[in-house]
Amino acid sequence: MKLLSVFTALAAAGSATAFAPAKVSSRSLVSTNMAASEEYYIDEERRFLMNLILVGSAALTVGAIGVPYIAFFVPPGSGGGSGGIPAKNALGDDLFAQAYIASKGAGDRSLAQGLKGDATYLIIKEDKTLESYGLNAVCTHLGCVVPWSAANNKFMCPCHGSQYAPDGHVVRGPAPLPLALAHCDVAEDGKILFSPWTEDDFRTGSKGWWN
């Protein structure tokens, strides 16, 4: 019986030792915490980099879409002949003043491609020089292109009967406003240039309605 009691006590002691929690050194805990901290730091760095890439991509996309849209509404040149775009013929070729004037008679009003692609009249004065302004050919009533009638010496809209004087002011409705003005100049290389008219309208004495 004593022998059996001894074996039972030894077995109980062994079981208690087997299930007792193992001692963990403080050095192991420190190493584990440092590893976790380094992994967290790497994840934060990676997240920041991904966010940076995402924001950059979004900015490029918005810029690619937005810049052309904004540029469309910005005039290509300022008034007063300090810049402009070349006047072009129906084929898209630049017009040169000397050749153009030589091909036209005094008092001629012929269409060219003007600002934003609008049909614009170039005017040859009686002394065979180019007028300092061009007239936008779009009727201010409902937007028809108004032809020049040399026989009647005025612009006559075939859509609803509006009529304009040689300088573009209204002489008969229903058009409510004069034809828009554009500066017309000759560049150093001889090209005819159109640029926005930002001054007062000399025909009405007030600010141009197109500004």
C-alpha cells in the first residue's frame, strides 16, 4: 500500500508539471513586440504609398479632362492686336493679307474662319486696305449665317428677314443686336489675324454683348 501511494504521488506531481504554464523570458516578449511594431510600420508605409498613387492618378485624370475644357473658354488672344489666330479659308489654309487683298475688290466682304471657328467677314475698304475689324456672320436672332448682299449694300438674313448695315449694326429686325466684332490685324509674316474685341462697341457706344 505504501508503494502504491508513492507511485500515485509521483504521477500527480508529473501531471501538475506537464500542465503548468511555461515561463517566458522578458527578452522573448520584447522581441515579439518589436517584430509586431515593425510589421505595423511597414503596413502604414505601404498604405501611405498606395494612397499617394491613388490621389496622383485621380489628379492626372481630372487634369486631362478639365484643362482642355477650361481652355476652350479662354480666348486665344487678347484684343487690340496683341495676338490672335490666323484667319483661314474654306480649305483651312491661312490667309495672307497681300494675296487676299489682291484677289478682292474694294468694298468686298467675304467669309473666313474666325475665332472659335465662327464664320467671320473680312472687309476690304474703298482704298483697298483691310478693315481693322471683322464681323461675325452669325445672326443675333436665331443663329443663321447672314450673307452679304452687294447689290443692297447690307447683310440680309434669309431665315427671318433681319438686316444689318455694312458695319454690322441692325437696320431691320427681328435681330435684337448687332453682329459681333473681332479685331483684324496683319502679323509680321503677312498672315491675317483675328483676336477678341474686348473694348466698347463703337456702333453702340457700350460694351459689346459678346463679352
